[in-house]
Amino acid sequence: MEINLTSTTYEGEVLKSDVPVIVDFWADWCGPCRMVAPVISQLAKEYDGKVKVCKVNVDDEGEIAAQNAIVSIPTVILFVDGKPVKKLVGAHSADDYEEVIEQFI
């Protein structure tokens, strides 16, 4: 399951999570973001219960994007114990994301 984050849910879902969290920063108008979306959905299914998968629409939630220094999208950040441990900027393959996740679960 993918969780759409807002400024009110971000802290609880990401910073206070007891499992690793993947956060996909995206926007509707972003072509590469649309290419990554099905990959992120597949990760949510594949790692259900092991990793929380969240999405942030940077147009709607600019404050969260600013907190995480998002300058290009798509950007995917893996958080462990509330801290960002890996940032992937641009469109990547499922294998790239899985490789990062596997290091931390």
C-alpha cells in the first residue's frame, strides 16, 4: 500500500516509523515521475510489511519537499529510524530501488 503524505502525516509516517520508509517525491506534470510510479507501486506490494512506501506530491506539499532539499524530481529517499540514508534522483530501475532497500531491511 502506498501512503500519500501531507504535512500533518509526514512526521508520524516517516520520522517516527519503526520500519524503513521509501518516500517518492513527484508531481503530476513530471514525465519521469510517471515512469517511476508503477515501479514504486510494485515495491509497495513486494515489500509490504517490511518497508513503508510513501508519496509526496511536491506541488501540494512544498514544505515537505523543502525540508528534504528536493531540487529535482523524481527523487526517492529511503529513511531508516527517521533519518534519510539514501537518495536516488531521477528515474531508476526497480533493481536500483530494490538494491537500496535490501541493504537496510
